[in-house]
Amino acid sequence: MATQTPVPAAIDQTTETAPRRLVFEVLQDWISTTDHKKIGMLYIGYSLVFLVIAGFEAVLMRIQLAFPNNHAVSPQAFNRLFTMHGTTMVFFVGMPILFGFGNYLVPLMIGARDMAFPRLNAFSFWISAFGGLLLYFSYIGGDGMYGAGSAPDVGWWAYAPLTAHAFSPGHSTDYWTLAVFLSGIGSVGTALNIVTTIISMRCPGMTMNRLPLLAWLYLSMSLLTFVAVGPLSAAQIMLMLDRYLGSHFFDAQAGGSAVLWMHFFWIFGHPEVYVLVMPAFGFASEIIPVFSRKAIFGYTAMVAASIGICFVSLSVWAHHMFTVGLGPAGNAFFTLSTMAIGVPTGIKIFNWLATIWGGKVHFTTAMLFAVAFLFQFMLAGLTGIMLSVAPLDWQLGGSYFVVAHFHFVLVGAILFMIFAAFYYWYPKMTGRLLNEKIGKWHFWIFLIGFHLCFDLMHIPGMLGMPRRIYTYEADRGWFLLNFLVSTGAGIQTIGTLIFVYNMVWSYFKGEIAGPDPWDAWTLEWATASPPPAYNFATTPSVASRRPLWDLKHPEDTDGQYE
């Protein structure tokens, strides 16, 4: 009797294709998603990749500057590293990662189920991501004048006339222009979404006077983005017209003005600092009260200070241009406005310290980063006030003192609060807590490296070391300081690697967080960790500024929180 032979091949084929189909479906889900939480995590993951790349570029520059007459990289390669590091950190790390947190948290905090325009939200992310990829494609797809590719080498500000065809032949500058232009489109789209969501999609009972401070800061940041990004995009369009259609906006020999580019760029560039730092203020305003076990001190003053920063920040751009010859009246105006912006910022620092004062402070890793932020941002503000004095800025404006100042803001304030935000909201995004012991190692190592690097960086600036320098002679007296600065950069790299390890390890083996591990009081902690696709099973309703806390602690409710 004939027997039927089994056909294992068909079963094997099904078994082999099932995992592939699953992987394909997961990728398709993430690529086509309009869920604000997934888009927020895409922003964050994308930014972390570029943070690693930009950090590697910074380490290469610091290796080059660690020793006099060093030749670790060529001058041309150094200019490219310098340009790519600055551009990446501002446009493809700072803005995307902060927009990522905003995407994830704002709808949850105001009791909404998604952003106002989900498809625009997805479009904004993907066009921004394409801009970053386009920028780095220049390494392999440039004009080929210096090897296989030609990355931009005109600095992250791309001053005219460096960007003219005569001084920047080929397509390297075009990659920079198009990449940043696309990033601007994505930023404006996301800002529009955040503003519309906050204004029109708050849950019942959430008046503007009960809005979480993080949402207020994202509203301020988004409104400022509208105003700041437009001039930069206009300047990029004019630059492309100069390069390819024969216009002369920035050609001084044909009646244009190189200073015009500086005005357009810094009308964007200085408000951009506040675009980046306002979410950091928001993180501090949520984390410090929770771990101080006190409501924020001076809620109304904090909101007013945020709005004040928005307005005043639009009038300070030309303090970057003291040395170009604006004249006494221009220098005086921008000196006064630069000093004035310290007032609303000082109000915020005072309110954060008053919140901590007398509280039952829990020094979690998130709180440690927040406390370090307070003092480092205060120091950055003080050196900023120093640079608002025109004669001093005339001396230090082109020196490493300025590099130290703005890294105190970008790293000492913004990056420290981004780390704090990860330790605070990572449980909400993943359902697992980051390891606190590893987190404290991360904090202390990174703190030591930061201060060794950027505290000492002020000194060679005061000794005359220019900010755009490839190498230096041994007799300048800068060697030991630069060596220590580079050592500090290496220590920060170790701290960052510990942070990456903590995130990966905790994702698989971290302690289960539960919906509210911090005993917090804003609405994102009222739902599961991670939240379901719809955020809330029923639309929440609030009656105070801290609805979840009042629900858990009715005995502690009083009118001051209304």
C-alpha cells in the first residue's frame, strides 16, 4: 500500500515567513503611524542617533585641539566636523528631541486622545528626518573635491560670503541649505500642531489657568518657532537664488550685503536658544515640584515670565553682531534688551528654588539633573549678562569664552534637563523604570566631565583663543587648559555611554513602573504605562491644576491650586 509522503517544506516555509511578516508589519506600523506617542518616540530615537554622531564629531575636534600643532585631522576635515557638529546639535538633536517629548506628553497632559492634525504630525516628522539624512548624505554624495564626498564646511551659521559660489564651489553648501530648510518645514508643522492641540483640545475643566506648566512652555516655544524659523527659511531661499539664479542679496560687490545674512540668521538664531530652552524650563517645572512634594511656587509668575521671554527674545539677536559695526544706537539697544531678558529668566530660577525650599526633597536621578540645571543655567545667564556689556563683548565676542557660554546653556541647561526628562518619563513610555543606581553613576560622571570641560573653556577665551581655530602654537599658554577641556569631553562621553546602557538594560530588565511610580499629579500618570493607543478610556475632567494628586489626596486640596 502506497504511503503519502509528508511535505515539511510547506510548513517550514510558513514558519520562516511568519517572523518576516511580523517584522514587516511592525515596520509598516511605525512608518505609517499617526499616533502622537509613536511619532514622539520616532523623534526621540532619531535624535538620539544624531546625538551619538554629533558627540563623535565633538570628540574628534577636541582630540585635534588637545595638543598644540596637532594633525589628528586635516584643516578641511576640521571645518566639516565643526559645521556638521553645530548643525546636527541644533537642528537634528535639540529641536527634534524636544518636539518628540512635546508630541508624546502634551496630548496626555491635557486629556486629549491625539494631536489636532495627526497626518500633518507624521509629515512633519518624516520631512525633518529626511533633512537630517540629506545633510549626512553629503559625505558620500557631494561634489567629490576632497575625496568621495563633500560635507558642508561653512560653519553652522553659513555666513555670507563664505556661501557664495566663489568660496564654496560644488554642492556642499546646497546640502546644508536644503537640509536645514526641510528641518524648518517640519518644525513649523509640529509647532502648528502643538498650538492648535493646546488651544482647542483640552479636556473639560482644564482652563488656561489650570494648564500644566509644561504645556504652557510648549505653547510659548511653538509660537516662538513660527516667528524664528521664517527668517532663516527666507534667507536660505535668497541664498539659493544667489547661488543659482544670479541674484545678489548677499553680494556686496553687486549692491547686496553680507551683514544682511547675519541679521536674518540671528533673528532666527537667538530666539532659537529659547525655542530649545523653554521645554527644558517646562521639564524643570514638572519634575522639581513632584520631587519636592510641593506645588510650584508662583504659577502665574512662571506663565508671565514665559510669555515675557517670548517677546524679549525677539529683540536681542544683534548682540551676536556687536563687532560688525552697528553703531552706538544699535549697540545700546541690543545691550539693554540682552540685559532685560535676564529678568523673566531670573523669576523662573527664583520660583524653582522657592519650590525646593522647605519641601521634602527626594533626590532621584531626575531631581539631581534638575538641581544641577538650576545652578548651571544661572551661571550661563551670568556669563550672558557679561557678554551684554558691549566693550567686554567686543573683546570676547570671537573667543572661546562665547563657546563656553553657549555650551553652558545647550549642555548645562538643555541636555541636563533632557536627561532628567528621560529618567522621569521613561517609565511612562516603556512601562519600566530606569535603574537609579546606574543613573546616579551617569549623573556624577557626566557632571564632573561637564564642569572640567566647560568651566575651564572660559579661560583660554579670556586669554585670546579664537573660537574658530584648527590648531595653535605651543607658546600661547593654552595647551594645559585645552588638554583638560578635551579630557572633560571624554569623561562626558563615558557618562553618555552609561546612560545608553541604562536605557537598553532597563528596557528589558528594569523594574515594572506601574501607571504612577512618582506619585505625581498631572494627567499622563492617570493612564497605563505605556498608554494605550486611545490614551484615556473616557475623557477626563479636571477641577484644579493637579487633578491626579487631588484625586489621591483629597485632604490636601485647597484653593491655592485652583
